[in-house]
Amino acid sequence: MAEYGGAEREISPEGHLNFDEVEVEYRMDGLTPDVVLRKVNATGQVHELLVEIKVTHGCGPEKIARIRKGRHAAIEIDLGRWKHRSLEAIHEAVLRAAPRVWLYNARQEQETLVLKAEAEAMADARAAAMLSGLDAAGPARPSHAEGSAAITALRAIGEGRLCAVQVGDDAVFSVPTEEWQAVLAHRYVLGDQIDDYYKPGFSLVTAVTWVRRSGLVRSAFKELLEVETHRALLRARPGFRSPQALVKRYLQAVTKLGPLHLMDPDRWERRPVFGEAVKAAQARERLRAEQLARSRRRLEGLLAAATEEERAGFDLARWEVAPIPGFGRPLERLCGEAAFDAFDDVLDRLQAAVGWSGRWSGDAFLGLPLQGAVQRGVERREAREAAAAAEKAEAERQARLQLVDRVAAHAVHLMGSREGERWVAPRRAALETEPAERDRAWRDLAEIERRLKAQAALDDLAAEVRAELEKAAEARFGDLADWFLHTGNNQCQGRHPWDYTVDRHTLRDALRAVEMAPKPGRRRA
């Protein structure tokens, strides 16, 4: 199998080869392979295969280089798992079971070169199409949704230089140079977003991934470039810069300007000296805006649970600017303060009360017309609980009935339909309500089953010994055997031998009676 860049091509199917000669530890061309196999073809040409056996360590790079230099076909067989096995197991492993790899195969090397040439040709075609798209797009690039705001934020703190860095040809970006640099700096220099929570700073991969996903890069370059495609792009246009290369050059330039600190290769740390006060104020404002927006959404949802009559005369806009009962401040002032958590908790409890939980205590409705909605929530919860209790009781009753049915079914199985139902009928009421009665019934049925099995065993024994008796009687009396078996006999205590014979002991008496009885037609002396 030849492989290059993820592409594979089969050289020849797997199979077994029979060789004509084998030599062990044979020295050749400065090599001493473990085994040399030789096969002579129809024209008399000798083909050699070097076999290296790996137990703990495989072939080193120096030996592999000699093998490749001499163009010797060679494989390595891994017997690490067989080193303590029997000779038969090792034999099977060498021939079939053990994993093996090619150290050198001329056909594989040639086919790999073909795959490489094909991959390069396809990469050249992709690169030509991508560059053609760049050229067709022209120099004009639309603005980014966050570009203007990011530029303004940088200039407001005196860092407009961070969106004017020279990085070379950046045609792969879909927005102007100033904008993508400003958006990138706004995120990673001012530190408005944190990407790598498990490590300090951020990596090049993190920044490039975010740039690709944020609409800053043209669609043809949003995905990571394959190695062959990138090489083809550089062959076609030496000045080409990929998004990753441009971002890296930009971050290196910003590092020289001071805002970033290079921690490790391709990992930077944001210096706290830049824009800390701005970031703190922005963070507080974002939190306040988020709390305000979330509270408004929740208030609208709560009011939707009230009826039109309950909402009549209530104005949410007026409520927001008035002091909230229990908090003494309007909603906008409350957002961003420590007291907001308590307010948010009341909203949580109100939302739960009018929703699924239906639980409420107190009268802190925050001045909202929600008394009726809360009461309906409580009633729905009580109805659900009552229905759940009834359902549980019915399920328990059905479970008890199933247990009684099992007892009845077992009784019918043991005693038959009529006797089983007759046995269960007087006990059914107690079986449905008393676990102890069910346990007692199972014990009684177990005893009945034991007796029935014992009786069945006795009946089987009686049938067996009577069959032996009948055979003996037929042998002695012929057609009169039935008369003998059903006639009283002193050896059987005056009873019929057939009725008397129920076990081995009585069988002996009956057989003695057979022997002592005169044969038919024989005169008595």
C-alpha cells in the first residue's frame, strides 16, 4: 500500500509467497539481516526479501538507511507478544499472525512518488482557482459589523497604531486592513474575551480560529489550508500570505509595540497595563446591560401569565422607572449592584410559582399583578400532585392484582382450572390486601406442589412395577394373564396382584405369586 498526504493506493493484494531458499544472519552490503529469503522466477532471476525480527527494539534509522540505499526489499515482523510463546505459536506468528511493515519496497516508493505528483497537481489547480477568486474580487472590501466600533475603541485609549500595522498582502481578508486588525486587537489586546481558560494568555491557533469564524476572512480561506495547497499558493504567488501567517505577523508586530508579551512560541499574554480601566468599565456596563435585558425578558414572561383583567391599568415602562417595592430603587439602577441578586432570586421564585413548581410563600410580588397567576400555578401543582397520588394508588392496586393473578395462575397450573379457582376464591380478598396472606398462599401452594410431585413419583413407580408384573404374567399365563392379575391371591394378602403392586417390595410378592401359580392346562396332583 502506497500512501501520501492521506491518499492511499494498493500496489498488490495481500497474499502468501513461497520462497526457495532461506539464510539466517547472512552478511551483505554492510548489512546482516536476521533472515534472507530468495525466490527464483521462471527466467532464473533471483529475488531477495530481507526479514528483520522485532522483539523489543525495531530496526534503527541507520540500518533502514542502508537497506534503502541498497534498494533491498525488506520487512520487519513484530514478535514482541510472542517472545514467551511455544515454537508452534511463533511459527504461526511469523507466517501469518504477527504484524509486519515494509522497511523498503521499490514499487511502494515509486507509487508514492506518483501519488505525490498527483497531489501537487490537484493542489496547483485548487491554488489557481483560489487566486483567481481573489483577483476577481478586486481591491474593494466591505466593512465588518464590529470594525468601526473596534477602531473607535482603540483610538479612544490612544492605541490607534494597533490597527495600522504593515503585514504585507492581506487580500485573503474580506474586510479592510484597519478593521480586521482593530477587531483582533479589541479582542486580544484589550482582553475583552478570554479563549484559553486552562492556560494564561492565548495561542496563535486560538486567534486564527476566531478570525476565520468571525467573518473576517474570505470564504475560500475560512478552512485551514492543506500543506500541499499552501505550497502551491506560494509557488504560484511568492508574496501570498495565509490568514495564519498574517495574524502571526500582526501579533509579532504588536509584541514589538509593547501591548503583548510573547510567553512561548506562538503564545502571547495580554499586558494588563493597556486599557485596564476601560476594560473594567466595559465589563461593568456589559453586566448591567445583560442583567437589564434578562430582567425585562423575564418580566414580560411573568406578565404573560396574568390575564388581561389582571394586567388592566398596569404599565411596565412606568413600573421600571419607579422604585421597586422592597428594594427602593428603579430597575435600571438596581442592575449592576449587589442587591440585584436578591431581586433576581424573587423573579426566580415568581417564575417557578406561575410555572411548573407551583410553590409560593410570602407576598413579595414586587408590585406586579401576579397574585392570580401565582394562585393558578399553585392550583395546577395541587391538581398534578393529586393526580400523581391517584395514579400511584392505582398502580399499587394493579401491582397487587398482578400478584394475586400469579397466585391464581399457579394454583390452576397445579390443581386444574376448577379446583384451582375453588382454592383461590375464599382467599382472594385477603390476597389483594394482605402481603402475609400472599406469602402464606405461596407456602401452601409449594406444599401442594410437593405432594403432587410425590404422588406423581409414586404413580410412575407403580406404573413401572406393574408393567414388569404384566410382562411376567403374560410370559407365564399367556391370554389368562389379565384374569390372574385381577383375581385375589394369598401371596398378595388376598388382593388382586395388579392393585397390590405399587412398589418394588410388593412387586416381589406379586412375582412370587406368578411363580407359584400353576400354568394353564397343567393338572394338579
